[in-house]
Amino acid sequence: MFRKEIKVLDCTIRDGGLINKWDFSDDFVKAVLVALAKSGIDYMEIGYKASRKIISPDGLGKWRFCDEDDIRKVCEGVDLNGMKLSAMVDIGRVEADEIIPADKSVFDMVRVASYVKDIDKAIELVKRFHDHGYETTINIMAVSRALSVDLEEALKQLAESEVPTVYVVDSNGALYSEQIDYMVKKYQKYLPGKTIGIHAHNNQQLAYANTIESIIHGANMLDATVYGIGRGAGNCPLELLLGFLKNPKFRLRPVIELIEKEFIRLREKIEWGYIIPYAITGILDEHPRSAMELRDSAQKDEFTKFFDSFQTELII
Amino acid sequence: MFRKEIKVLDCTIRDGGLINKWDFSDDFVKAVLVALAKSGIDYMEIGYKASRKIISPDGLGKWRFCDEDDIRKVCEGVDLNGMKLSAMVDIGRVEADEIIPADKSVFDMVRVASYVKDIDKAIELVKRFHDHGYETTINIMAVSRALSVDLEEALKQLAESEVPTVYVVDSNGALYSEQIDYMVKKYQKYLPGKTIGIHAHNNQQLAYANTIESIIHGANMLDATVYGIGRGAGNCPLELLLGFLKNPKFRLRPVIELIEKEFIRLREKIEWGYIIPYAITGILDEHPRSAMELRDSAQKDEFTKFFDSFQTELII
């Protein structure tokens, strides 16, 4: 599949950081940065932007805050090969006076993650970053659980906003191909002229397949992570996506080498991927939170009891 | 997705046996049999039928031969709940005089696996089993590598044969959704009135997604295995497929319980699933043989060297 508009955004450190509280060493992040730049990836999302006045840094790695100096240090001496840098922001976790103009920042893009219900706040936050000169996106989380009427209302508001790119985010890893198709077509209808993005989760081993499905129907901004790292079942594996995209600007080899050198060991220390409790939450369109709690407990392999816990009494 | 014609065939023991030389205990096979019957699965493929005169049984478990008495023993006292039993045969590995009539056999179905080039032999073999009263299928392996002209010729011959069900088999785990779509439509065009089956491999995490894709386009006979067990990257995970199919005859819980009780331990002893060398052979549409050899060697994690080994000199 070749379409010149297609851009790939790697969120290995940002989404992977959700598993280990962003406890990645500078060397590790640099190794990822170098490999992604060599592979021709368009954007690397290094972490979250947040104010230390609002979130205590205790126990959290530096990629949770993405201070300019920390990021410059890791980029030092690296040929970025045109790769842009991105950070994600949460609503209510940045201070207006801490935002510096884009031309003074190491970052090119800021992405705002939002549930449908918070879309007004997201639009306001995007405006601030847009006015400071950043590229922006809004990532609408958990669309599998959004009511059509609410989602359509949000999309109408986004159509009027500054944001050029809006993401379909399958937070629960619950969407099947026909639903992805439906979502991408809906976004296109309500957001003429804007780019559609896809961020898929792998609870049902569908993150990569759903990313392909969204490409077929017109999505041009694709999230992926190295070896599929990410919270719970993880994300669309970058190595598979590069194998699919036929654009000659992409190279697969640096990612394979990175997995060999860094990710095999990492996977022995922290857990992500296809594991039955995540499959269960995906099938049931539930947030993976309960599955993560199970995997952190002594009952981690008690799948049947976990499955039964969803067969609760009816709420009427 | 509900369509009453859809049948699910579990080949956990048959395809899983390719990793451990069918070294499953009677208790293990019985546990699988009981869980599948409870789950409402239509067919369980217990192993291969083969003549001990042709294949030496040394080092191979009994499920490589599927003697009637062995199978009867494991079925003893189990309520099959309407589940039929299946065995696979390889061309040239059964003796005509060893085939007993279906009404005297514990098996209901025999499946013949064949490359396109061997289709005449497959048709002849199917005829023998058909004449003995068995249900039959022909599973055309490695369709991703078959030339269209050869595949179409084979399908024309199959249209004239006794076989009621013909499978699309993605042996290399190389097919993308649009190619699955193309294959299923081609089979339907050339095989009017016959059932189309799908047997997908998981090298690119697409086995389940491609199974769904084939269902959407009309496939009604679906192969899957518990926890996706199978040679190399394995197969379409049964638990995910049951989560997708809305037919009330299927139950997910017995499969979840089976995974908890048997498959977590098994996975610690034998390897299958998404592993980079299998992803590489899938992306390149190569047989996974080389990846299996790598994983059996001391260089099992040398992914980059393995990737480079395919960048060989041009053959002109």
C-alpha cells in the first residue's frame, strides 16, 4: 500500500512508558530514536508534556514530563533524517505559562488525548498549542464506547477547530474491521479536509489488521510501537506496519535490529502483548484496567475467575 | 457475525502436534476434547491418519497415526455434544487396505492437505475416503505462492470432484485482508455450491483478522486452535474466534478454562506465537521452515542476521 500522504507516528516511549512509569534510560531512548530516524519514521512521540506543579515527579521517569533540556540531550548528535518529535498532553496537566513557542522547542507536534465528553477542553487546549506554532492532533479515546449522537456532536465541533488531524482510538482493543470501516467513514464525513489518524490496541490481535483496514478506507496518520509495546496488550507493531507500507522511504532493518538489541531483554522485565485477560476485556469492550490489576496480582493466571467476574448481576 | 452455515474446526492437537511430534498425553487430549465439546465446536481434528508401514512411529506420538483404538480410548465417557472428529491425511502416506468404512470408524471427516501441484493426487485420495463414507475436505496449502493460472486449473478440477469443502490455506502467514478477499471470491467463482474453508497462520498477527475477513466474504468452515497453538507463529486463536461468532451454540468459558489449566504450562515447554523471525518470513512470503530452524539453534535471537539472510544475490 503506497500513498504519499501516509505518515507513521511511533509512540514506543510514550505508550510503552505507561507500563514502567517511563523508567527508560537515556541510552535506551537514544537507541529507539536512532533506529526510528534510520527507518524513515515521520514522527516519534517521546512522552507526555506535563507540569511538575500539577503532577509530582516522584517515581516517574523524565519522559512523563519531557523537559526541553532532557530531550535535547538525548537527540544530541543524532541525524533525525527529517523525523519530527511529538509529545502528548493530558487535559488539565499543563500550565499555560510553561508552554514555549514551537520555534524555541525541540518538539514539532503536541497531541491531545480526550474522551468524547471532554472535547471542549481538548479543543481549547489544542488552540493554545496551535497558537504557539505547534502541529496538533486530537485523539478521541474509547470510541468503541461513545454514543453515536455524542461522537457526531464532537466531530462537528472538531470540524470547526484548528486541529488538522483527528484520531480514531480503540482504547479497549474492541473494534472489528467493519466497525473500523464505519468509524473512518464517519470521521471523513464530519471532518472534510482533515486528516484521519488511527491508534489501535492489540487485545484481540487486531491492532495491525485494524490499522490496515483504516488505511484502506483513507486514514493517513498511523500510530505504531516497536514490537507492539504499550499498556496491556500493546499497540500495532511498527515492524509489521513497515512490512506492509510500500513507501520506499521506510526501512525495516533498523527496527528489527532494535528489537534484537533492546526489546527482547525489555520484554523479560516488563509485560505486554497478547494475554488472555486482555483478550477478555477486548472481547467484552471493557477498559483493560481490571486485566492489568489481575496481571499485577498473585492471581495473574486465574483466567476463568476473571472471565466470570464480568458475568455479574443485571443492573436494571 | 451469525450465519447458521458457519462451522468451526479445532485443529489444536493436529497442528499443535507439529511442534512437539504429537507428544501429548491422553489426559491432555481428553481435556481438550471435553472443553471443545462443551464449547459447541463442530469438528475436532485429533491428528493425522498415516500407515505405520510408510512412516516409522519412532519418536512420534500416537496422534500422528490416530489408530481407532487410541481415539476410542480418549473419547470414552465424554459427551461429544454433537462434535464430529476429523483426521488429516498426507498424500502417499496411507495404505488403501487400511482404510475402514466410515460407519465403523470413530472419525467422521478426513481432510487432505495438498499443494496446487499435487491436486490430482489429492482428488484421487479424497475419492477413496469419500467412497468409504467419510466427509472430506481438500486444503490447498501455500496459496500465497500459487500462480493464478495453476490455482484456477486446480479449482476447475475440484469443482468436478466429490469434495464438498475446499480450503484457502495461508501456510506462510503472508496474506493481507485484500488478498484473502480476492482468494475467497475466486474460490466461490470456480466452486459453485461448495463450501469455502479458511486456515490462516499468525506470522503477521493476521490469522484471526483474515479469518474474519473470509467470513465476511462467505467462508463457512473455519479452522482455529486453542490459544493459537500451531507450528511457528501458530493459527487463529479459537478463543478470539468464539468471541466474534455470535451463534448461541458456542461457549467461550470452557476454552478460557482449558487455557488456564493446560496451555499456560504447555507454552512454557514448547514455543509458538508472534516471534520476529516468523514475522519476517510472513512479510517476505517465505516458508517458516528457516525461522523454525533459527529458533531451534543457539542463534535463536539473532534477528538481524536472519533478516539479512534473505537479502541474497539476485538469481537471473
